[in-house]
Amino acid sequence: MKTQLKYFGLPCLILLLFVFTGFAQELPPNSIGNEVYTAYKANGIDKAISKYHQLKKKEKKELTQADLNLVGYKIMNEDKDMDAAGKIFKLNMEEYPKAANPYDSYGDYLVAKGNEKEAREYFKKSAEMSKDSKDDWEKNTLHPQTKSKIAKIDKKDKQLNFLVGDWNIDAKGYQDGKEAAQMKGNDKVEYDENANALIFHHFDDQQNSEGMRILAYDAVDDEFDVAYLSPSSLQGIQMSSMKMKNVGKNKYEFMDRYTTRNGKEMTMKHEMERVSDNEIKWVIFEKTDEGSWQKVYAMDMKK
């Protein structure tokens, strides 16, 4: 991210590419899951669960929570039998209480039923279990997915959508604490529902493009990933990460971290005040070598 005086941007929010799990997978022909599902289709869910216990005790069939998981999703997504699916997902939690995935799947089931509040508790339990799991898949795949589901329920991917719209910007640049430049421009901010992304298009006062920022919420680290693309230089995508803090009374603070092309770690602080639905004040500070904060940019934004 640029640190020069010409800093036309609002680093902010999300690219949360996530869909609540509802995958369609075929049950292996010789699996216990397939036998349980066949019993369900023939005689109903209670008989299917009895069949499961029979296979477990008498025939010593190999059991995995993945088998039961697939049965639950198949019944939920293909047969649309929510009561039966719920019984399978509950059975999976009872059979594998130390596995994180069954709790995550039951959360998916509750979301499908429209009970996000209760689902959040199961996602939270799953995330806590998978965070430091010795199972690589649980730790590296399931954990970030589950954290994303919690963030989705909390609407963290849309917490800055009040920035959507067309903004006129009066900006001032500062050097050594003193005003050094005045600039005007426009920002067009839109939220892309397909990509779950807040996108900023920056223009100067002549409507020439000043670049574009795509803002993505990272649920695992609880921060925003920011990608900046400039039309004036072929430097690829410039990346930064921003930690957001709501300090109350419609005021927000962002800690912006990035690495320059010569490898220097940089930190900037953003202070934003939402004066009204149609006005925002945004001030940017750069951390000096001595560790103090020095104002480098200030924007008055109005719709």
C-alpha cells in the first residue's frame, strides 16, 4: 500500500468466499453410510439408526464420522428431510464427541433450518476444538471454514457496508506534521454479492482512475486483507492487512500493516469517524522511526 501523499483509498473490508457446506457426494457403495442410508429410504430414520447400531455391534463394520456426515447431508440436501437429517447429525456428535467436524455439520444443519443463533454455538465449539487439533485437516481446513461461518452469522463481512456509495473527497497531505498538499477526488464504493467483497474505485477530480482496492475479511485472524491495483504502474497487486477496532460513538481505528518492495515493515494508523450517513472523516497516521504517530493524510468524504 502506498505511503506517499497521494493516498486515495479507504482500506476496509471483505472478500469472504464462503458457502455454508452443503456438498453433494456419493456414499461409497460398501460403506456403513450407504447401508444406513438404504435402510432410511426403505424403512425411515429410526430403523436406519437401529441398523447403524446393529452393524456396529454385531458385524464390526469400520465406522467413521465422515460416513455419518455424508448420510446427514444427503438426507438434508437431496431428500429434504430435516428431522431425519438432524437425528443423523446428532448421532454423529454422540458417536464422535472429540471430533470437531460433527459439531460444524450440526451447525450447518441449524443454519439450514434458519436457527443461526444456536448454530453459532456449535460452530464456536467446533472452532475451539479444531484450533489446535493434531489432525492437519481439522486444523488447517476445517478451522478456517468454521471461523468463516461464525463471521458470516455475525455479519462481519458487511460491517463496513455503510461505505457503499459515491463519495466526493477533499483531502490534505501532510509532511513533517505540516500541510503540504490539497487534493480532490471521488470514490465509488460497491459491494459485490457474488464475491462477498467491498470494492473501492478511486478517481481524481478529472475522473481519471487512481486505482482500485478490494477488501476482504479474514475470519481466522479477525482482520481485513486489502489488495490495491494501480493503473499507473505495473507493480502487480500491493497487499496489506488491517486490524479494525470499534472505539464507539461511530468511530473506528484501523492498524494497517504492509511490507514495502525493499522489505521494510510498515505500520499506519487510520482513524475514521462516521459523522452521518453522508459524511465521513478519515485521518491517516504513519509511524515514525522513533515510534510516534505523525499525520500524513486527512480526508473529508461526503455523498
